Amino acid sequence: MPGKEGGKAKPLKKAKSNKGELDDDDIAFKEKQKADAAKLKALKEQAAGKGFGAGMKKSGKK
């Protein structure tokens, strides 16, 4: 069997997209994601502070 001729050929690499160009939809989507993440973080902090999520405590009595 000859050296490198056999086997699967590697796929060609894609050209890198230009990340500097954002249209209005992309900008609005990123802003919405940031706002949602901030709301989620605030809700998590609020839930941790008030004791939510502890669940029902079982007494162990029957």
C-alpha cells in the first residue's frame, strides 16, 4: 500500500467569517441575551437570599 494515498481525505477549511460586521438584528439579539442573563442572575440571587429551593423538610416521624 503506498504511503499517504489511502484513507479518507481531509475536508477543506471554511473561510473565516468577518465578526466585525453586525446588522441591527444581531445587535438587538445580543442586547436581549444580555438583558435575559441579567434578569436570570438577579432571580438566582433573590432565590438564594430568601431560602427558596430548600424543599420540604421531613421530620422522620411516622
